[in-house]
Amino acid sequence: MPNRPLLLAALALTVPLTGCNSYRGVESIHQPVVSRSDYALDVQTTPDGLAPGEPQRLRGWLDALHLAYGDTVALDQGDSESAGARADVAAITGRYGLRLAEAAPIVGAAIAPGTARVTVSRTTAAVTSCTAQSNRGLFNFDEHTSGDYGCAVNGNLAAMVANPTDLVRGVASDGNYDSATGVKAVAARRRAALTGGGGAAVKSESTGGK
């Protein structure tokens, strides 16, 4: 006759192990999280554009932020619109390969007369749910995906995407498709020599003595 206390103890240990994991599908629960930060700088303006010395201050501020592709720059002049000030700021941001956005986010207090607010919006993407402990202590008795399934792929995607906002909104097509661009990869593959003929051979180079 089996020992009932020992049998119940064994069942009590088995149930938590088989029910502690809910990764049943092939869709990873570790998805990139996109966050946005807004940085603002108020600059002095005149009816003709930015006040003397303000272009240099603005460029120094943008350099300190390491302005790059993916950032959004906007100008808010409050109630005092100045075409000259917008042209000056647009010329400065154009040196970084960026154009002024049509609308500016609301950041900080009201804009004082005679000033304009330059806002830099920066988005970042990261898979924050992937940690060293995300797959520890999980038992795979029913062949489900592991706890860190998708961390590598989605983590690399978040790190390599040039504009993280594309992960949220995507990029709308302008309707113009260049067939030459679409077949570049196919043409490169067809021109490549077969691996049997050394087409994919990796050259061995030595840096000794250099």
C-alpha cells in the first residue's frame, strides 16, 4: 500500500513546476518599448530673426545633445511669429540634416514675448523586460518557448532601427516604387560566384609586422 503523505508531497511539488510558465505561443512577450524625451531651449528673437549671439548658443546646445537622424526639431514662437527666426533655426538644423517639424510639442511654461522655444524630441527603443533572470527557474516540460524567447531578435531590432518612432507608427508609402531599387539585392545575389568556386570564401589576412 503506498505511503499517502509521501505521494501528496510529490504531487504538491509537481503542480507548481508545470504551471509556472505561460509561454505557449510563438509571439514573444518581450517587445521593444519606445519612449520619448523632450528638450527645450528658449532663444531671443528680433523682427529680423535670432538675436545676436543666439545662433552660436543654439548650435552649441544642439551639439551638446548630439543631434542626429531620428530626432525631431520644432520651433514655437508663441504669439510673436517671425519668419526670420524660423528661417534662422531651419538653417541651423539643416546643417544636421534635419528639417523643422510643422508642429511643436507643449513643453514648459508660456513663452515670453521676444523669445522662441526650440524643442528637440528624441525617441529611444529598448526591450526592458529582458534581464539575466528572465529565463531562470523555468522548466520546459511541455516544449513551450523559453522565458527569454525573442530577447535577441527584438533587442537587436530596437538597437538598430534608425528612427524608433517607426516601431510605433511605421512608414507610410508615398506610392512611388523604384523597381531598380527593389531588384538590387536579387541582382547582387545572381552576380555572386557560387560557393563551390570560392565566391563566398573568407580571405585570410595577417597583420603581423604592421
